[in-house]
Amino acid sequence: MIYRDVLKYGLHDFSGMKDLYILNCDQGKPRVDLIERYIYLQLVFLYPICPHFCEVGYLDYFLPFTNDYK
């Protein structure tokens, strides 16, 4: 299978899992560590296609979101 197809179907399933998790949280809040992991993995999956976008997303949005960044 071509990388493009794997990425297309993989990201679709990956975002579907996140949506299902959010729906199953009901009234409770989703775990922050899982949301952080989701954002990180999504940036890693997209990096070979659009590295500049992923770099900006990582530095501007993900890094301040984590607890390690001060």
C-alpha cells in the first residue's frame, strides 16, 4: 500500500477513535495526557507531508500545552 493511502485511512481511523473517546467521556472531562498524546502523534504522522506546518503546530501550540515547557 502506498504511504499516502496508509496515511489517509490511518488518520481517518485515528480521528474517529478520538471522536469516539470524546463521546464516551459523557459528562466527565477527557484525560489531558491522552489529548496531548493524540496531538503529538497527529503531528508526527503528518510531518513527512507538511513539515513546516507540523513544526509550527508543535512549537506554537503543542509545546506550550505540555507541562514540561516553561
